[in-house]
Amino acid sequence: MINHQPTLKELTFRGMLLGALITVVFTASNVYLGLKVGLTFASSIPAAVISMAVLKFFPGSNILENNMVQTQASSAGTQSSVIFVLPAMLMMGYWQGFPFWQTLLVCMAGGILGVIFTVPLRHVMVVKSTLPYPEGVAAAEILKAGHDDSQNGESGIKEIAAGGILAAVVSFLTNGLRVIADGASLWFKGGNAIFQVPMGFSLALLGAGYLVGLVGGIAILIGIVLAWGVAVPYFSAAAPMPVDGDMIGYAMDIWKTKVRFIGVGTIGIAAIWTLLILLKPMLEGMRQSFRALGDKNIQETDRTSRDLSPKAMSLITLGSTVLIVLALYEFIKPVALSAETSMLLIVVCTVLAVVIGFFVAAACGYMAGLVGSSSSPISGIGIISVVITSLVLMALGKGVGLMDTVEGQRFLTALTIFTCSIVVTTAAISNDNLQDLKTGQLVDATPWRQQTALIIGCIVGAFVISPVLELLFNAYGFSGAMPREGMDAAQALSAPQATLMMTISNGIFAHNLEWSYIYTGIALGVAVIAIDALLKKSSNGKYALPALAVGMGIYLPPVVNAPLFVGALLAWLINRHIENYARKSGKDAVEMKKKAERYGTLFAAGLIVGESLIGVLLAFIIAGSVTSGGSDAPLALDLENWDGTAEVLGLLAFVIGMAIYALRVFRAKR
């Protein structure tokens, strides 16, 4: 453990500058990845590794300074979750681009509130808790390993670099030159029923699946089977495809308009169930933490117990609320509303954003401690907030006459999306804050300095998100929202969660939401929750079936889900091999597995960062091409009759990537 005396530098200018640079890079990467496949990666671990690799060249660097860098940079992986909601504004045609100041204020205010709302939870949910905090503990172990001279200077930067280069090369061949495919599927019919066996070749998703683990991977596989082995075949058999129809297009239309909403219901009920089971411990934790926060004896005697002061928290909360009011004012101002109606909407939406944000922050903080930030159901939280906000604004709109016109309904739908983007940002950062505070506790950092660093990270990230969103939109477009005519819709970023949020909000205001499919998903979710409880009870917690992951398996595109499962399976196979090797060789299995987990985590982070950064760089090239009148695929090699070859090459690259991944992790046997 590190000495409690404040002799080591923590919050330094060089550390904050490095943290800001890492934040910019990882925020851009996460925005791209989230828009493409609906997933973001936790950036704490790669940020810690990069920090140690860079700061070791400067005199006086230490574990606490490195911890502050990863704390600040970790906001990149979470604040970018605003892309789960905000692109819906373009998909519904309300925005033609991303207004810089409105987007900035939303991200900044939501992120800062996410930090402040979870500060009172630190004492009971971190200090006095037995919650595992998987990412927080992993980040602390990496910081300690890098600080320990016995590690022979092996910081892990090589693993990130190796994964990054591999994924970058494959991604460039796939999305730049377009000589290899990003996926392939086997389609067939049984009678009139249409089936699909999907496969995607993304190495970033392979790495993400590795981090998800086998339990989550199996749950995702079950979701895939339910969607493409049960639901789509059932609906296609019940309403056969027209004689001259396209089988693949018909099946995909069924999935988008019917089956996907079953996934929505499953995700929603899973999120609500999680909130319900966490309500009692969450309220108890908040009560104890507020009591500890006001204990001057703790605050004054031990720097490792010192949070931001209640006065500072109050002022920061007030400032963030003012930012929300300004954002809402700028959003509502162009609409011809009376001053009274505008003021009423601003007050109601501010209260909704702050109050819902407070409760989901507490719930998400607990969930992050329980299952990790990567597995915490931000999408489910977004769905719940969209439904609540839509219903409140619909009732309000009826009172002021906005529901009487199509334009009024459209405005209320957009206002719902805008308000919920604040809530989702708050929820995402609350996920991250408690993980970082757990890391800090394990290395004896000063909590108030960490909280300050994360606020700085939120501010830096907020400045990055809007320009990156604008760049990616103009380069690729979003599903259903293309900035120019003639663009390749196949290259559009799917933004799956934003599409979902828009569909639900539109359906509520227009009274045409397909509730029957959502109810089916809710019933399925209840059944999965019951199975999950039985599995956990009968196996003493060894086995589980998370309903959220099943719902995501139904909801996310199949080429996204398939490599996630493969990555999870790869992690299990590698761990089994290392266990068997340790047993036969008589080596320490625990130490070997710990090293393997570290190598695997860092290589996965490299895969994700490498593919994402190539996506952002290609966006710059594409944007430059189209603005000068060129193609939206300027680097593509237009090879004739290449589709089959591209699929074979894509599969080959994916298999080689898996083999390299396994060999990198097997280095733990040395």
C-alpha cells in the first residue's frame, strides 16, 4: 500500500495534459464504435497503461499521478454514451447537424452531474462494500504492476500497440480499400420460414466479447437463436414472402419492424428489475454516505477519505443545472411558443433531467460495482427515461395544445430525446466514477482529487464529442439519415440505440408504437429473469443468464452479436488451456491466470482502439473527398466479382486475428 501521507504528487499539470490528450483520442474512438455497433469500451485500463509508459520518462512520476491520468481519461469511454440518444435528432429530421453549443452543454452538464451524484455513495458502495468492481480492481492491479520494479518495466503498452496495429490493418483493408468483407451470413429457408446463421469479422468486437466473458456471451448467443432461429422464421412462415421478393431484405425487414421490439421489451424489463432489486441497498447506501460526508472528523484526519466538500458539490450541481437550463433555452428558442409555455417546458425538462439523472446515477453506480461498467445496462436506462419523459411531456403537451398538431408532436419528441441525452450522460459517468474511486481506494489516492480529475475529463470530452459526431455524420451518414444523395447506405453508421430511442418516442407521441411485440419481450424478459434466479440459486452463483444480454442478442444486428460470442468463447478456451497447462506443469495457476487476464484485457483494448481510430481517420479522408466533389469511398478498390473472395478473406483475417490473440495471451505461460 502507498503511504497515506500526501508526499506523492497526484493532480499535476503534465498529468492533466496527458489525460486530456488520451481523452480526445479515446472519445473519438468510442463515438465511432458506439455509432457503428452500439457498444463502447472502458478506457481506464488502456489509459493507465499509456500513462505509465509516457510518464516514466519524466522525473518524479508515481502511481498516484498515473491514477489521476486514467481517472480523467476514463470519462472518454463513458461520456460518449450520449451517442446512444443524440443522433436520433438527425434520424427524425429535427436537426441537420449537431449544434456545437447545445451538444457541448448537454455532455458537460450531464457528465458533471454524474460525478457529483455518486460522490455521496463512495463511503458505503466503495469503502464499506463487498461489491467486486471488476474494471476498478483491474485498473488498480495494472497500476500496481507498472509501479512494481519486479515487473521488469513491462508496462503492457506492447499489448495495446500489437492489438491496435492488427485491428487497424484489418479495418483499413475492410473499410478503406474494401477488399475484405466485414461479415458473412448463411441464409436458407425451411418451407416459408427464413433462417440466418450470421457471422461478423470485426476484431474490435472480438476483443469486446473477450471482455464480456462466457456468461454474457452465451446469453447473447441465446438472443441470436431466439431472433434468427425462432422469431424471424415464425413471422416469415406466418406471412410468406411475395413471390418476386428478396429473401434477405424481407427477413431483415421483419427483424427491424417486429423482432427488434421484442428485444426492446426484454432490455426494458431487465433494466427495471435491476433498479428494483437495487432500490433498498441503494437508499441505505445513500443514507450512510451522506452521514459520512458530513463527518468532519473523517474529512479532516485522513486524505484518503476526503471527498469534495458539501459546499463545492452544491455549487457544482447548481452550475450544472444552469447549463441544462441554457441548453434547453437554446433548444426551445427557435420554436414559436409563448414565454409561459417555454418557461414551463424548461422547468419541467430540467427537473426531469436532474431527478431521473439522480436516481439512475445511484442505480448505475451500484450496477457498475456489481457487474462492471461494460455490462451495466445504459441502453435500458435510456429506454426507461425516454418512456417516462415522453409520457410526462405528452400530458403537458395536451394541456398547452402542442399535441394537437403534427409539428407540435414532432417538437415534443425531439425535446424528449434532447432531455434524455442528459440523463444517459449522467448515468454513464456515474458508472465510471465509482469504478475510478475503487481504483483510487486500492492505491490510496485522494478522492476529491479524483473527482476533480473526472470533472476535467468530462469538460474536455464534451468539447470533442460534437465535432466528431459532425465529422462521422458527414462522412458515413446514419441509418435513415444521410447527409447527401447517392451515398452508400451500406456504409452508414447504424446507431442502434439512437434508432431505438427515436422509434419508442415517436411511437408514444403518435400512438402507433407496436406494444404487442414489446409486451412479448417483457414476458420473455420475466421468464429469463426467473431462469437466471434459479440458475444462480442452484449453482451458488456460478451460473447465470443475464436478461439484458439476451435482450441485446435479439436487438443488436446479428453481425455485431456473433463476434461478441466468439470473443467470449475464445476467452473461455484460453483460460481452460492455461488452467490445464498450470496443472500439468505444476506452476502457480492463480498467478498465471492473472497474467493471462492482463494480457487479454490490454490486447482487447488495443483491438478496439485500433479499429475505432482507423474509422475516425477514414472519416476525415471521406469528408475531404466528398466536400471536394469526390467519392464517398475514395480509397476503395473497385474489384469485379469480388464479393465471394472478400468474404473468404474476411473470415481468414478473423481466424488469423483469433490465433494471434491466443498466442499473445499464452505468453502468460512463460
